[in-house]
Amino acid sequence: MKHRVLMASLLLGAWGWSARQSAPAAMFTLPGGGPVVIVDLNRDGQPDIVTRRGDDIAVYLGDGRGSFDQAAGSPFAAGSNPSDLATGDFNEYGHLDIAVANHETTYSTLLAGDGTGRLAPSQQIPVPSRPHPHGVAPGDFNGDGHLDLAIESWEENTVLVFHGNGKAAFDREPRRLAVGRRPYHKLRAGDFNNDGKSDLVTTNGDGSSVSVMCSNASGVLQPAKEIAITRSPFAVAIGDVNGDRNLDLAVAHRWGGVDPRLDGLTLLLGGGDCGFRPTPESPLKPGASPTDVAIGDYNGDGIGDIATANMGSNDATLYLGSRSGLRPASGSPRPVGRGPIAIALADLNSDGKADIVAAGAEITIVMSRD
């Protein structure tokens, strides 16, 4: 039976499966609470929410007006302890699939989409990550036109690249790329030199650096270049936050919530040539224990803005991007429920402004008001 999410639920208040509301509330919650991605999973042109729910993956289909239905069959089994999610058409059927990094296991899980929001029974990809997978990023990293998967192996200070064949199958023996010390958390892919090819970045928790790996003219990832930044880089997001049409990097710093002096946010401005430089005001000081970071256009001015999920202070800090630098958003920090560990920015109600989707004890959605 198809469920309806009661959109008038109050933050941290009661919610239920009921009839759709004509005017969604400014803040509401959904069941879930792990990594979160916003994609159009059922090909209707509207953003959907994909997130962890226990050991499963929950899918909430959006209508473009800020309301969501749980997809038929959701949640879907996804192996043990999903710690990161990535999307791509790995079997080249024309539908988005979901790749999962399974924490404290020896595998990654692949869920095949059918274009309606349903995900097929999972298959497991053996991953020789040491000690185990934390993050996953898709991209064509060898220039053959098929999506590959990159997964970190922090005890070896390497990134493992599993080349795909377009049939949702991957090489058992990955290519290994050396990076900085302890690439512990997430790694992400983007086009850092505007050549249309997949590049890769990872944060290095013990190396006080990020590693940037760019593809050559043939689309093959080249050895990593280290960019020194302040201590304990943890999570990274990719987007243009100064309007120059080159991708920038927002890096959240933390260390297990043990030392609040390490909490921070570094903005690395990209030059469109795989080079990055920190802004003079970096590192900025967001809330306590910024565990994740996202970039999206929160105020609708066409330039990316930055949000951090502050696990220790139960809120999200927002910085507005511009051609002249970052500035705090009005009303920042915004409460986003208990213990947020993941965050995404996307326009959920078609008003031209990105809304906040934060995941902690549950999924909290905060509609943009700037």
C-alpha cells in the first residue's frame, strides 16, 4: 500500500502516513537517518530523497511541491551498515541505480533501479578496503565510457578504483591510487578542469590535506596532487560558490567530536585547472562537530551556498556564496533535529531555492526562507 507523508508534521514532533497536505510545513521529518542523496529516481523531473533506514535504503518520491510519497517496496535491503550512497546508471538501462559503501564489511552493495523508484534485490561487490569501506564515488575513471566506482582504503592511504563494464559488473582487482594520510571518510567526483571527464577528490584526516586526482586527455585518472589545509579534514562537497563557473571544494573539519578546536570549514577555490587555493578567511567556524557538508543554491541567486551538518550542536550552519566571498545566511545556524550526520541541499518545492535535507535521528527537511 502506498503511504503518504504527513507534511504538516512539526520538527521532532509527531508524524504520520496520511493524506497529502496542500501547503507543506516549513520543517517536517521523515523516517531515516544516515547518508542522503537527492536525485530524480523515478524520472518525473522532480527531486527524490534516498537515505539509509537501518540496514536498508529508503526512497521518498517528491512531487516538486515539497511533498513526498514513500516508493512502493521501500525500504530496500542494502547489506549491513550503509555508510555512504552514490547514484549512477551502472547497468546502462537508462535508470539510476544506487551504490552503497557498507561500513565494517568487505563489500559494497549495488541496487538496480527500474525508473519508478523501486530498487531491485541487491548484489554485493567484494572490496579489499582496509579496514573497511566508508565512502563511494562513481565516475568514468578510465575513459571507456562506463561508470566505475572509487572507494577509499585508509589504512593503505589509497583509493581503490573498480572499473565497470556497463553491465553492473566491476573488476575484482581494483586499480590503487596513492593519496594522503588516512583518507578516512567520504571521497567525491567532479570535473575540476572543465574537460568533461571525471576527476576525484578525497580528504586526508591525518595528512592535513586533500588529494585531487584529475583525468588526462584519455580520461584516465592521474596520480594525486596534495593540497595542504588545516588539520582534520573530514567531509568534502563540490560546487561553484563564487560564480566563476569553476568547481570549488568545501571541506568540513572535525575529529570524532573529541577536540572542538579542530572543528572548521575550509573553502578551496578552483581555477578550472585542477588547482585549488584556500580563501583568506579559511578555516571558518561552523557549529560543533561538522560531520558533513553540502553545496547548493540556498538563496536562489545562481551561485552555490554551503551548509554543514553540525552533529554536536544539532543544527546546520549556512554560508551564502557570492563573487565577493562568503557571508552567513540570515537565521543561521538552523535547527535540523538531533545529531545530524549527513546533509544535502536541493530545491524540493520548485521555488528556485535549495532546501535543507539533514539526516540524524531522522530525516529533517527545512524549506529555504532566504
